[in-house]
Amino acid sequence: MVEIQTLDKLDGKTDPKRVLKYILLLCKSGNATIVIDENEFVLYENQVITITSGQIHFFKDIEGQVEILEFTLDFICKDDNDIELIFHNGLFCHFGMNEIITLNTSIGSELLNKIALEINQKPYQFLISTRNYIELLLVELNRAKIANGDEIWKPDALFLKFLEAIRTHFADNYTVTDFAQLLTTTEGKLNELSKLHANKTAQNVIFSLIISEAKRLLIYQNLTIKEIAFQLGFSDPFYFSNFFKKHTQISPKAYKIRFEV
């Protein structure tokens, strides 16, 4: 539901990790190098990065202290407004667009300390207070992004539910029609929201998330191209290879080799 932990200086990198939770990392002191999917980031003091549920990540190095907050979507999101807060300004982006956010004060560290205290001591109604502290932290991150010149981007809850549904139905080869039925809406509405929020059709949003997942499986899982194709709902591995190359300009095999040690 919700967990918090502190990592200090590492001796060697950690193992790649994938959890179906939303993760917020704050560098409290020194610096930390983390790989998220295929990209590497270096965090310094009072810098934050968020990781969306399903992304693969590992630390290459920590020279200082890092606070790690993990929570499930259902813990934070009780209604559509909560869903929109989680993804406000692309904080937890499903399209692999992780970014470093710099806080100009120690407010992030202070809020995480309060969260840790609530979780560890478990006073009366601590889950309510913990949830409120997390929401305050997300607000502070949004304010930091806006202060840095980011435009305000407020997503629609239905679009975010669409993205979540795609992520949980890769193997089912769902069409836009299937997702519309699942979400009790129309194809037209999904296309309208996809154009508004991602400048893509709903079908191309599905394709984008399939490609992101394919990259993760190619980099981190010891699977054949055929096995990956089947996990992503393709009955024909040859068609999957053509699909991947069309969207990335590189074959799955060549992409996998690129990341082999």
C-alpha cells in the first residue's frame, strides 16, 4: 500500500527492480545515479525523480542518502481528482519521460520525514495523515515544475484510466473498441482525449506503450523475441519484429544486443 525506506552509500549497483507501485526518489544528501528503463539519471541534494508503475529501475551508485517512497494507485486515488493529481504536469508519466525536479527548499525531505514517522509509529489514523502528506509533496513538486517554467498540464482522469488499462492488458491484444467498452466510454472520446493529451490517436497511444514495454522486456528479461511477442499479444513473432522496427527504426534483436554487457 505505502512504504518508505532510506538507502545509503552503495557498494556496487543494485539489481534491476520492477514493482507495480508508484515510486518517488529524493536525494537527501550527496548524489545518486539511477537507471530507469533505458535512461540514466544523476540526482543531487534536494532533487526528486518519479518512477511510474511498471518501469524497471536500479541504482548504479549512491554517494550520500536517498529516500524512497512507494505507494499503490488505489492508496492515493479515491476519486478522479486524486488520479489527476498523481499525473498532474506529467509527474508519473506512462510514456517513459522521467525527469529530475529540483526543490529549492528542504520541504521534500521534511515531508518524507513526517511520512516515515507516521508509517513507523502507526498512530491513530496514520494512513489518512500519510496520504495527506504525500498529496502535499506532489503539490510541492508541481509548484517546483511551474516555477521552473513548465506549462501547467492537467490530465483527464479518463485518459489516465485508459493508460492504466493498456498497461494491464498487453497480452490481450485489446483494440480501442475493447478499451472503450472496458471504460464504459466511446472510441471517439478516447481519440479526443489522446489527441488532447498526447497529440496521438488512441491507437497510437496503445502502440507507444507496447513499444515501451517491449524495450523493457528486451533489455531486462532473458526472453526470446518469440516469447516477448506473445507476452505483448502478438501471435506472429515476425509481425512483432516488423512492428517494433517500424516504430523504433531498429530490429528487436539489434536493440537487445545494444544493451548486452
